[in-house]
Amino acid sequence: MRDEVLEALAIRADGLYVDCTFGRGGHSAAILAQLSTRGRLIALDRDPQAIAAAHALADARLTVVHARFSSLTTVLNKLEIEAVDGVLLDLGVSSPQLDDAARGFSFRVSGPLDMRMNPTEGMSAREWLLQATEQDIAKVVRDYGEERFAVQIAKAIVTYRQREGETALQSTAELADLVASVVRPRQRGASHGRDPATRTFQALRIFINQELDELARGLEAAVACLSSGGRLVVISFHSLEDRIVKQYIAHESGRDAPIDPIRGTRLAVGARLTGARRVLPSSREVSCNARARSAVLRMAERI
């Protein structure tokens, strides 16, 4: 959604912007193309491979920082930046992460069961699955994957690891096959076109990377650093993310504030955002990039 992002950010040639999720730089490159020599872009990512790709751009207007976007306030303080004109968050996993089997995100191509956006920190998906309780696995798969067979999947994982011991769950294909053996017999024709492992892999990835907590903290940091008239732009790819973004913008816009019983208007004291908009990908975008079909772009402007 490159064009939609550029329009939502309302880029000024001499402005200062933050791409909180550099990925492989598609959005950053488009933003830089709109900036003059006086403009500046700060690019963040927690993935070391994304940071390597960002450094390869070698653009004097670009500052690259290896960091989670929840640490945006700290990053800007170190750079002695008080306010920016726009912040972009493109959530979820990037195409290179999905396409690289070694990263362990995809159930379509077998690789080590890792799923960490930064492979140098935290616990891999396999490490967690080998020590988590059945109840904890079921809760993660249900809450983060909205999987109705979460209890059965958790039971199958625990039974399998008890049988296979230390050699269990070494690959994404192994987990995907295990999940499919539980889900497929129960689907009864539902979920056509969706791999049975989709929701479980989504849930584990979100949990392992603490993505929803990161999003909540990142949204607060982004709005706090925006200058008056600055734009917040967020692209999400599933309902859990989009719900958090939608509710946050509604709260910061005063749209969920109590109503004055006399005037009949909302008591939106302290509102920080306005002009909220929701944009969906065009049919042309989806035809060119199937992964964009579930994308939702939300934009709001700092008061």
C-alpha cells in the first residue's frame, strides 16, 4: 500500500519521519523519494537482517536504528529529536521473513521452528513449546490465533512431545502436520483455502515476539512524539492488531468519551488525535500482492 501510505503521511519535502518497521525498505524508499536534502527519515527494525538492508541504502537523510518500535521514545531522545511529522507502523511479519525458511515463520516451507523477529534474543517457538503447559499452549493458540480447536491442538502437542522427547518439534513442517492432523478431521468443509496451521502459527508468532504488547506501547510512543499536524499511519493484517489500533485512535480522538448530559456532546477533554480514516487495499493491489488482501490502513492526525 505504498501510494496509500504516502498520501496518509502527507509528506513535506523538508519533514522528519519515522518508519518504525523498515522490513526491506519499500516504504522507506518511497518516503525518501518524496524528501528534499533537508528532509530526514529515521528507520527502526528489530530484525538484524532488516537493519543490514537499511544500512545498504547509504542515504545521508536516513538514520538507521536497530530497535523495537516500542522503544521509539528512547531512540528519539538519544538522537535529540523532540517531535516528528509522521510515524509509520507496518505490522506483522515481512515477506522476506516468511519466504526465508531458516527464520521458521512459514508452515509452507519447512525450516527450524524459531519465529523470533530478532533471532539473537528471547525464546524460540520450539523452546517454548517444549516447556509450556498444555493450558498455556491452549490459551496462546486461542487468544492470539482465535483458533476454536486450541484445546485439542495443545493436547496433541503435549502428547507428541512426551512421545518424541528431545527430538520433538524441530521443524515448522513437523508442527504444521501435527496441527493439521487435529484440525482437518474437525473442519467439515469449513475454512476453505486456509491452511489448518495458519491460526496456530499466527498465535505462536504473536506470542513469541510479544507483538500486541509492542503495538500498545508503540502507539503511545508514536502519538507522544508527533508534532501538531503530524500523522500516525498504521497497517495491520489481522483483527487482533486492527482492534487495538482502532480502539486506541478512538480513545485518543475522544470518540469513546462520555456524553455531556446537558449539551449532548462528547466530553473529549485531552483528545490528541483527529481526522481518523480507514483505507483498504485496492483490487489492483491485491492482484499484485495477495498478502495485502487482509491489510487495513488507519490514519489519524495529531491535534
